[in-house]
Amino acid sequence: MNDAIRGGGCSVASADSVDLDDTSTWPADLAELIANLAHSIPKTELQRLDSASDLHNVAPELAQYDAQVREILAGRLLLTYHATRLLDYETEDVWTRGLLALTEDSLNERVDRAVEAGFIAAADLAALKESTALVHEPAHVVKHRFGEVSLVNSRQPLAQAWPLGYLSTWGGEVRQFGPVWTDDEFQRVRRIGLPSLIIAGIDVSTPAAAGVGRELVFDFIGIRLGLSGNGVTVHHAADIPADQILDVCRPGHPEYDRHAHFPRS
């Protein structure tokens, strides 16, 4: 990865990347399609729209264009965002290995490495391994947490409160169960590392990127119409390789600091 990008502070957009929030990065054929679809919505229906999620109810027939949107974007990287908290060596892992789909082994390996590196006391290891969804959730629920990387495809959801839990607490969503994450004695464990916003590019035409909360076409139309509520969680069912990691942003990085409510440490 280019040192300038790795160091942060630069634009993450490139010739082959598409930023849902920035229409100037959209390919011309995509911009034309989305403009035509937005224009096709009757004015009386447009008046009913408060957010992008309303489009699914107001103009459900436009969902048929989702495959065309994904086809246009084939071979390009759509910017996505993953909020987390990372130790320095974990940040280096992201740059060298990418974002890996979660497995039970990797969940345990992360704690073991933090103990070996001296960030977590060995005496806390048992409690940490008892603090996961594997222990606290039914098997039919927990299975959906593994085998994927969760990201959002717009900056708009990052303005909400939910990223704060991931940026403020080390370990990830699957680990945040049990007394370890509430008792004062584990406060130091929860605060190791630094809050990090990972920007990754994904090819939405691939089967791995098929798992989203709603059709992508509605988010592009929502941005075109200036609506709020754009962006959905993408359940990427495969590793995201290192060459698709566009930036890792920490406090002091412009892309991180644009979110004023994000924690500073």
C-alpha cells in the first residue's frame, strides 16, 4: 500500500472507486441511470419521502434495477466503512492481511495475542473467553455473526450513536457480552487500542457482497434526491483483501475527525 495513503490524511477516492455519498465519483452510466430513475418517481410520491428507506415503499418497482447497478459497478470499489478499536499490531494486520471474515478461531486468537503482547493480563483470559456471543446467545442466532465482515456503505449511518460502542470498546460486537463489558475492573481491557475507522473498497457485483439490508439502487436514488437515511449494513461473506483497504483512520485523520461525536481516544 502506498505510504502516503497508509499514513492517512489523503483522499481515499481513486479512479476505480465509487463513493456513494459523492455523486462526482459515480460512473457516467450509473449517474444517468440513477437520474432517470429518480425522475420517474411521480412528484406526488416524492412528497411522501422523508428518507431513503421510504423509497422501498413508494417506488418498490425500482428494485428491479439493482442488478443493473451492481453490473455497472463491477470491477470498481464501492467505499464502505468498518468501525472498530485496534492495537497497533492489529492495524498493521489490516494493512497486510485485509479485513478477515470472523471465525471462532480468530475470535479466540485475538485475545490470546493481546495476552501474549502484554495488553491483557493472563488472569483475565478465562473471563474474556466467557464473554462472547458463543456463550451468551443461542446457536441459531450466533451462527449469523460468523463468516462475514460487517460494513456500512455510506457515511450517513456513522452519524448515529451505534459506532461509539465499537470505537470505544476493544474486541468487537461478538465479544461484548457478560460482566467483562460492564464491571469496572475490566475498564482497562475495554479501552486498549485506539478507535479506528477502516475504509475498504468492495466489488458489489460479487456474491460475497450480496447481503445488504435493502437494494443498493435505493441508496443511490436517495443520495441523488438529497434524502437522509441512506446507507445500509453490508454483510460481506468473504475476506476483504489488503489491496482493497483504502485507509485506516484514527483521531487526527480528517476522515475520522469529520465525525465530531467519535471518541478521541
